[in-house]
Amino acid sequence: MSRPGCLALTLLAANLAWGAFERPGEYERLRALGNLHEESAVLRRLLTPDDDFFPISTPGPNDWLALHKEPGQTFEEYRNAPVNIPDKERHAICLMPIGEFDGERSPALEELREYAAAFFQMEVRLLPAYHPHDLEFEPRKNPRSGQRQILTGSVIRFLESRLPPDAFCLLGVTMEDLYPDPKWNFVFGQASLNDRVGVCSFARDDPAFWRDPRPQAYRELILRRNVKTLAHETGHMFTLLHCIFFECVMNGSNHLVESDARPQHLCPVCLRKLHHAVGFDAVKRYEDLARFYRRHQWHEESDWVKRQLDRAAPAGLQGNPP
Ligand SMILES: [Zn+2]
Ligand SMILES: [Zn+2]
């Protein structure tokens, strides 16, 4: 099964006709979360929606949910579906850089690895970079902008042949812009879930791609966008579908403004799914993410995680978790 990740702005007009997205109410959000009583007390506290988790907002006319009919995926649906989850044999997230990662607009690959390791609480391995020749992966010039793009399906077929035996998944990361089909404008990423490979592009994360001026701290802006895309696309590899319940890093995204408005974190529904798949210590996960955010002085994200950690161990329970 090949499933587009986050798709392009220029969609066929037929997609516009499905009717307005109806925001799930509190009942639907709690139903999506499922019965938390089977979880540990600490996890129950972390999964209970608090003021730091916002219900999903009404989409604007060009936003993902205005253009795509998505039913959402509850925790129970996730748990009962044939989902892709790591096991003893397939336990590593592998990242393969495809093409050049130059210093000016590209993330440091080690930063991507560290973020993914904190976010997914799994071994994350950087594979040697692959340098395709100019005509590989069915390149084209975007019909509107004239900018070079490569075809996701072609990259995915290549990655299938490079999947390491111990890989839970292999994600190609590239600074090349992507297109999934000649009719499409662009795509941020695409994954083949059955084959556990995917590709995502960071090309559009640089303001210079849009011919916008780079702000002073543009490297941090780019990295913030990069790791958000990486978390989202890798989340799909765990068979997490797009989230329609809360503001969440697993929300579909149709354009960069929409993607920028998404939070860096998983909502309680998606966090519970990922926890089911990986079985991590949710407190350690937040501590690892907090370290990454502090190191990069991402104060908003760092403060957000600190508030979650505070409620994981409320006063009187520190040092004595149930
Ligand atoms: Zn997606
Ligand atoms: Zn979510």
C-alpha cells in the first residue's frame, strides 16, 4: 500500500466537494482516546487531555481538512488494526540522506538522528548518504515554479532495495523537492507502509525556497520544521494515520503555514498509539525531548514539556511513582 503523506496545495477540484469538516466534540475526542484505566497511573495522567492540548481548529479554505475527507483513527481502531510495530528483529529506525546536505540550508544529520531517537525512544541509525546522478529518480521541472523535483515512487522503489534486515523502517531524507505524480504540484513526503520505507523532503523548510528573506535565526527555524516533518512522516511508518481530534504533529498539512501552526508534540490519542507500538517510558521520552529543546533554546516547546513532566509527578509523588 502506498499512501501519500502530506500532499500538495494544488488538488483536483473534485476534492473540494466533500463538504465541511465537522470538528469532533469532547465526546468524540475522549472516545478516540479510549479507556485509560488499563494504563499505569503516570501514563493516565499524561494521556488525560489538559489545557496544553487544544481541540483541532476549524480548517481554513486551503487547509488539509478542508480538502481531504478523513475519518480519523481512534486508539481502539489502531490497536485492532494490523499495524506496523517494531519487534526484536526489526528494531531500528534508519535514516538515509539522499543527495547533498549542504551547510547553508540543511540540518545537521546528527540533530535529526538525536531528535528521532528522543521522539520515538528507539535506536535511530544514520546510513551512509546516497548520491544519485542528476537523471536518477525521474526528475522534472515543476510546471509552475520551474524548480527541480524528483519522483517519490522512484525513490521509494530504490529504498525498498536498501532496507537493512534489522530496520523497523527506512526513511530517506533529502533536500530535493518531491512530487508524487505528474498531476501534483509537490509533496512533503510519502511512505509505503507495507514495505516500511518512506521519503521526506526538507526543501521547502528554507524561507529562501520561497524567495523570502531568511530571519536571523533561520537555522533554528529550518531545524524546527525539519524535525516536525521527520516526526510526522516517521509516525506514518508506525501506521499512525492523520489526527483529526487535537492540534497534533500528526495533523495533515497542505502548506507550510499550516504546518508551522501545528504543534511539535503528539496529542494524547496519538501518544497513546505510539506508546502502544513502542512501549517506551513516557516520562523518559519527555525528559529526552526537553533536553533537545533546551539545547536549542526552543523555549515554548521546552516549557510545554516541563508542564507535562510536572503533571507526570505531581507534588507528593516525586520519587515514589505508583
Ligand atoms: Zn501526513
Ligand atoms: Zn493526534
